[in-house]
Amino acid sequence: MKWRCGVCGYIHDGDQPPEKCPKCGAPREKFIQLTEEEAGLIERSRFSNDLHARLIALMQKVELLADEGIKDNLDPGCLTVFRAAKNQARILARMARAEIQTHISKGKWG
């Protein structure tokens, strides 16, 4: 079962809500049990948002790798590849961040 704090939106997984919200301290009475459909959407959202976060982290690694290649500056062809990689990594990371932001604004978070 999943429970949402009516004060701050914290999502709790468990058979019962906590005595008080770990985030805002609201009492147990402020929690509402989510429907099965709402709980399923949260599970799917957690999975998808985790994939986006992992993609962002991976793109940060690509940027660092590209910086090394740019610094190495072996030849113009290499520079072209590494500069393109850095640019595309930045674009993909921004797209993933924007998608997470969209999920949050639609309540697809938890």
C-alpha cells in the first residue's frame, strides 16, 4: 500500500501510514491511502524517473570523457567527434531533466 501525506505530498510505502511524516512531521491522520491505480502510476513513475536520472549521470560522464578528448586534441576529426559528443550529451541531459520536471508537475513522482 502507498500513503500520501496531505501536507507535503511525501509518499510512504507500507501497510499503514507512519506515526508522523518523515519529511514535514504531520501526524498519521494527515495521510491518505492511494488507490491501486495511483500506486501503480507511482511505481511506474519511480522506474521511469530513475532511468532519466541514470541517463543524466551517464551524460555527465560522456561530457567529462569528451572534455578529455578535446584537451587531447589529436587531430581535427577527433575534435569534431568529441565536441559533438559533448553537445549531444548536454542536450540529452537537459531533455531528461525537462521530462522529470514534467512528471513532477503531473504528479508522476513518488
